[in-house]
Amino acid sequence: MSVAAKPRRRGRTRPPDLQYQPPPNNFIWFCYSRPREVESASAILTRVLSEYEVFVRGNGFRLESSPYLDRTVSVLFGYLPAEAGRDPEIREWHVRDPHRVLEKTTLLDADPTRPSHQRDLTVNDVSFEVICTVSRSAAFLFMRCPLSNLVYRFLADDLDTHYKMRVG
């Protein structure tokens, strides 16, 4: 009796998209299409706050007033892919949400016309007070360990805010 060999997996990444994009649009995640790039960035943003909480609590940091850990604050992310010479960007809105109307992490559709700094933000016809906004280059997504890089950036922001410690 012969047994057919199982096909070997070539790693954990998904195969490249059929929508190959020529340079300079093929520099991330094995030439994925723009929608796949946004999907991959969104997956990282969806998971980062839970990873950050595990990291901070596991290392015994005292950052209770961090917006990333505060249960009455929701963090809304918007990912804007690179376009026309502009680096990719992540926009964050930290909003007051004491009644937990939103998930702790909420992803907004990419909208380059949405003002990054505003007093209120409306999500699903509900208005939320914006506590803080952050716009940062998302170039770290193209490096190794993008999730760890974003956790590091959150930690650097919190250490600077709470202890006036500049990291990096």
C-alpha cells in the first residue's frame, strides 16, 4: 500500500495575490494587493492593544492611566496606505467611552479626508469626545515584527507621558 506524501507548506504567509503590483507598490507582504495590505495592517491593529496589555502587565509597569489600558477609553485606528510619495500612516483617536459602546479597539475605514485632529468623532451615529489624537508613520509595518514595533511605540508614548522618559 502506498501513501501519498502531503504537500509541504512553505511557511505561515499566504500566497501572493494574483493582483501583482509593480514597484514601488510591491514593497510589503510579498506583493500583496492594496486591499490585502490594508487587511494585514488591520489585523495587526486589531490585536495590538491586547498584546500591549499583556506586555505591560506581565512586566509590572504602572501605567494605569494609559489610554491603551484605560477601560473607559476606546482607541479608534485608521490605516492609510502609502500613496503618491506619502508614507503609509496610522491615525489614532482616543475617545471617551465610559459605557463601552465601542470595542476597545475599533478600526475606521481609510479616509484621507477625515481630519486627524478634531474634538468629536462620530461612529455609527454616536458622537464621542476625542481625548487625544496621534498620527504616526506606519513604515514600521514593513520591518520585521510589526506588532512588536507598535507595542514598543505605545510603550514609548506612555513612558514619555507618565514619567517624562524619552525612549529611542
